[in-house]
Amino acid sequence: MSSDKGTEDARAVIKAAEALSLSEFDLFRFAHNRWFGHDASEKAIEASFTAYMFHEQVPPWVRHFCRDVLTRQSLNRLDAAELGADQYRKRNKVPKVSRLFLVIAAILMLIVYVSILTTPLGPDDKACPNSTGNRFVEQWAYLIQGKPLPPCYTEIRPTNSPPQ
């Protein structure tokens, strides 16, 4: 195969992929299915695709498919959905695990933010002996234990003001 032929085939792959709104890799997957009648393993497609990427060697089944696509396009008869290209478009969906992680991270950040906003006490505050200084966390600890809040937590006073 001459270098010119390889370059010509590589251009055909790029044009066909653009015409179908597919990535070149997905075009290889689609062409394999059209030629052989079944989807190939990822590893099998990678082998052919690597030869294409590094050496511009286009397998016959991809070359044939690209010619078909480009012929249809030149005749204004190309319908990607009719060909079935939609099922080969990669959809970048966020995995459910990632969504769960994002929700948990957002909740934790909200808890830290609220904790900072509601912490007027310092660890050495005389009005609340044995205080850790984190009013938000301690209020939840009292709530969970079922104990009433000490008076120093229920009185409202500005931050860093001395007890009255």
C-alpha cells in the first residue's frame, strides 16, 4: 500500500466520521458491525484502530463502509439515524456512583459551612466550660444524646464577646 493511498483512506475515515457525527473509533466499531454482522470486542477494534492511527492502514471493511457513507452523502441520501449510527455515539453519562459521590461531598461541604457559621465559641470560652469550640457539632451531639443544651449554647451573643 502506498503512502498516498493510506492518506486517502485516512481522509475518507475522517470525512465519514464527520458525516455520521461519530468519533473515528466509533466509526471503526460501526463499520465492523456492518461488515461482519456483530460487534467486535474492544481489543479487536483497538488493534485495527492503532494501525490506522500510527500507520494510516485502514482495514478493508472500514474502507468499504467509508465509501458507502461518502457515496450516500454525495447523493444527499445519507441518514445517520437510518444507518444506525446513533447506537455507536458515545454518550458521556455521569456514572451513578459519581453522582452519589457529588451529593455526599456537597452535603459534607454544607455541614462544614454551617458549622463554621454557627461557631461563635472558642475552645477557651469561659461561658461554656468543657466546650470543643464547635457549637454546631456539640448541639447535634446533645440532640442525639437527648440531653438539654447548656445555657451557654442557647444565649445569643456576638462572637468573641465576654460572658455576662
